[in-house]
Amino acid sequence: MTHPPVMSLRGITHSFGAVRALVDVDLDVHAHEVVAVVGDNGAGKSTLVAVLAGALVPDAGEVVVDGQEVLLRSPGLARQLGVATVFQDLALCEDLDVVENVFLGQELRRGPLLDEVAMEREAQRLLAQLAARVPSVRAPVSELSGGQRQAVAVARALVGEPRVLVLDEPTASLGVTQTAEVLNLVERVRDRGYGVVLVSQNMADVQAVADRVVVLRRGRVNGVFDGETASYEEIIAAITGVVPNRAGGAR
Amino acid sequence: MTVPVVDRAGLPVAARPDWRWRSGGERDLRSVPVLVSLVVLALVFQALNGAYLSADNLVNMTLQASTTGILTLGVVLVLMVGQIDLSVGAVSGLSAAIVAVGVVRAGWPLAVALVAAVLAGAALGAGYGWMFTRLGVPSFVITLVGLMVGVGLQMQVLAPTASLNLPYESALVRFSQESFLHPVASLAVVGAVVVGVTVAGLRDRRRRRAAELPAPSLAEIAARAGVLAVGLGLPVWYLNTSRGIGGMVAVFLGLVWVADVALRRTRWGRSVRAIGSNVESARRAGFAVRRVYLSAFTACAALAAVAGVLSAGRLAAANQGAGGADLTLTAIAAAVIGGTSLFGGRGSAWSAVLGVAVVHAIGSGLTLVNADGSLRYIVTGLVLALAVTVDALSRRSRLVGR
Ligand SMILES: Nc1ncnc2c1ncn2[C@@H]1O[C@H](COP(=O)(O)OP(=O)(O)O)[C@@H](O)[C@H]1O
Ligand SMILES: [Mg+2]
């Protein structure tokens, strides 16, 4: 690819006490590209997501956005730089309603006061785009099902047109139809010119939408594959480490 | 406005599902049990003593309730972020001592003494916030420390005596004891509130319709205006047959109104509720969590100081005993009884009004029927137990009901 990446991680290393969650990880995210990050439980995927989201400042390594090295010291800053994240646990507030959750941290205002009308309208539009049905956009999130919550979290990430969308296992609690909707959305977001980082355990999802597949194993990058050409067996081998594989996919 | 078929990015806008209009009314329903219990209390005590619902007694109740109410409002703010302040009574006692000593012994102008007292409270609250956010000490420990330090400071400020009288001609005393809204002014305020709420409702309706969102009907807006006019006008008219709406009561209700707007209509209020609901989610949504905690603790202690200053005016004295632990517990009880959750995230500024109404309805009633003072503690405690149980059960049903 000729264009420089919109976001890259260089040599990211992070430990939780004795657990080395990430070791010297590099990751590039280009516009118009879906990068799938796969790996076994505990491979470090969510830790990587936290670094991208500004929720975790790694022990070492640098984050580059648009060619500029940045210190992502808060989720708010990452958001300002155009990186939107759907966390694995969704990061919703149960007591707040759907609109409040969709715009959490990015509230629209008219003067000093919140613009509930504009937020409600936009929340409805985003949810409709996800083909998500919620009982009422003014219902507290505690009343929603798992799939509906996931839709709310994804809708939140789409507020304000992010440039990089990071999704941590977004289809884990979804049914077949909703999963298809999210994968559709991932492709549409890519076609709009955004970069997407899709963390997933589901090989079918990955093979459906990924342009590039990055395999994490015990905190290290254990292979980068082309989404079109890589075989299921190759990727599984890199995930499990049964056959040490360094097959360099197309970059 | 035309309906866009595709959005900015050229994506089709799917047929919007028919979302039902949910007015704030459904949230208001939470206060119904409290209002019902107020009516029951009123009927029972009125049957026991005919003077209970007299305008004179109700005016007294509102005066007593307003200082507790301001304390309660502060407690509501810290409960909303999921924390607690056990020192509000001590902080109010300390600020009362500062005002009295400042005015009487140091000869400060009243305004200086007032500002000093409120700033001292705010500084203590900021100290709690700092210890909580930077050192991670649990808020009940920090504020328990604050309670002890506050009581000690109060003694030192008042030393060598244990109490200090404020002169009766002091503006603070006259404001707290003798200032009442003119009957016409009080009814004008009610009128302005009704008109203001209705105009805001109509404007909101117009914007919602323009945005093709479900909107309340004109009949609904009119009904709201009617309920508000009667619900505010009638009590104000009745209190005006006695002394009327006290200046302190007006201060309390004004503070509640400001806090309500801040909690419901500003980004700060949204961050308060988000943090109380799930602090990690709030952090990842980009809120400045530490600053919000700090502001909640500071506002709470500053409100406690305001309450202390006003109660010094009402008693025309600052006493060592003022602001004892039972005052703090009453304020916390009132907040929870009024509908603010002990677990954070849910509540409203108006719960301070409802809560102190219940607590003082019980207190005044038991006094009027000559019940032993001990009974007031027991009954208020039992009502608190009931409110906390309801709070815990509703939380559990929400967590289980996924
Ligand atoms: N907050 C934390 N504290 C301690 N250890 C953690 C924390 N978060 C993750 N870990 C550890 O780091 C490793 C990687 O975890 P994670 O990134 O969640 O993996 P994945 O998302 O790939 O399943 C695991 O061993 C996990 O136990
Ligand atoms: Mg994970």
C-alpha cells in the first residue's frame, strides 16, 4: 500500500506484574482497510485494544497517528484524534438511557445545555443504520438484551465520524442476523475510507471481512497474513503455535 | 425539513422503528411512593393533632427543613457519584462557628465572614476529593476523618467558650428568622415557573416535531402546566395565610433548581451520573473522572457550609453541639428516602426536597403528639431502612433482569 498508515503502533510492550501481556508489538492501520487481530484467550488482544483506545499507556513503545508520535494518555484524547473503540465489555452505563450512552463523553450542546433533541435524532439514525431494534431510545441500558447493548456500543463508536474504528470481539454476544449486520457495518465503514481494527475469535468473521490478519500469541505478533489468500490452517497454526509460522502476508 | 433517504456518507437510512414517546413523566413516577407516604403521614398526624396541617406549623416545618435540605442536596451530589460524605454535619457546625467568631470576635463584615465560612467548607471538600482521587482512600474513611477534624476545629474556633451568640440585629439572623417572600412575589414566582416550564415544553415539542421525534401532545403539556400550577400555587397560597415562604426556604429551593439543571441538562451532570453508574465506563468514554469527583466533594462540603451559616442565623448562635453526627445521618437518610440511590448513578436534586419533607413531617408530627424524642430517631431509622431496602431491591432486579 502506498499511503502511510493512519495509525501505527511501534514496539508496544506492556506487563501486568509478571504477566507480559504485550511484547514488542507493531501494528499498522491503513485507511480503507480492515485489520483483524486474532489470538487465543489471554493472547493480549484486549490489552492492545486498550492501548489503541488510550485507556492504557504501555510500558514502552510508540503510537503514531498521521505520522505524528502521540502520547495517548486518555480515552478522550484518542477519541479527539479520531480513534473510536468498542470495548469487549462495551463500557456502557447501566443507569443511563440509550441516547445518553450513545453520546457518552461526546454530548452535543446548544449553548451550555445539552441538546437532547439532536442527540436523540442522531442516536436513532445510528441505530437504524445498524438495523438495531431497541424498545425505546429513552430506555435505560439495563433493560436491553446483550445484542441491543452491543448495538448501542457500536453506535457510540460511530458518533462524530471516527477515522479508525477499533472493535473488540463485537459479535461475541450477537445472533446470526446481528452478526451479519455488524460485519456489513465493518465493510461499510472501511468503504467510507476508515481504518478498522477487528479483534475476533471467530474465524468465519475474520475471513469474511479482513484485508489483513495479525495473529497475537502470548503477547507477540506471531504472523501477519493477507486476508484474501491466507488459509484457515495457516492462521490457526499461528494462533496455537503448533507450527511456528512467520509467513509474511502482503503488506 | 425533508427526510434524508441517505446519510452524509451515502448510507441508506433504514425505516425508523416506531419508538414510543417517553416523557420525563415515567421518571417522575419514582417519586410517587414518597408523595403517597407524605399524604399518609399528613393524614395520620392531622387526625392525632388538629394543628399539624395548620399554616403556622407548615411554615415552621419548611424553615426547619430548609437547612437540613441544603445538607441533603450536597449529600445527593456525592451519592450520585457513588461516594459518601459523613462529615456534612461537622462541616456545617464548623462554618457556623467561623461566621459567629468572624462577626462577633474578629469584627469582620458579615459578607467576609460568610465567604470565609463557605470557602473553608469548600476547601475541606476539595481536600476529600484530592485524597480520594490521588491517594485512593475510600470516601467513608476520608470523611470520617473530616468529621473528627471538623468537630475539633469547631471547638478551637469557638474556644474559649463552647458557644457564641450572634447579635439579633445581624443581617444573617434577620434573614434566617424574619425574611419572607412577599405573598405577591411568591405567587409571581410560581406563575413565572409555570409559564417558563410551559414555554420550554412547547419549544421542545416544536424542535422534536421538526426533528421527527415523538413529541408530547399539547394536551400533555397543558396537563403538566395545570398540575404544576395547582401543585405549587395551592401550597404557596396556603403558607401565605401564615408567614409564607421564608428566605431560607427560597434559598434552598433555588439551590435545588440550579443543581437539578446542572445534573440533568449539562455535560457535568451527565458525567456525574455516568461515574456513579460505572466509573470505568465513564473514564473510557473520556470524562475527566478525577475532576468530577473533586467537584462533587467540593460542592457537597460548600453546601454543608451554607447550611451551617443559615442555621447559625436561625439559632442566632453557634454551638459546639451544632452539626452533630445525627444531623449528617438525617441528611443521608433524607437523600435516600427522597429516591437517590446509595449505589450511585440514580437520583435527582429534587430527592433532597422530598426526603427532608418526609423526615421533617415525621419529626414535627411526633413532636406535636408529644412523643418521646427517642421515637423520632427510631421511626426515621425505620423509614431509612425501608428506603434502603427498596433501593437495594430495585438495584438487584435491574442487575438480574438482563
Ligand atoms: N488489568 C489487568 N491486570 C492484570 N493482568 C491483566 C490485566 N488485563 C489483562 N491481563 C492479563 O494480560 C494477558 C492478556 O489479556 P487480554 O489482553 O485480556 O487477552 P485477550 O483479550 O487476548 O483474551 C492475560 O494473561 C491477562 O490475564
Ligand atoms: Mg479480550
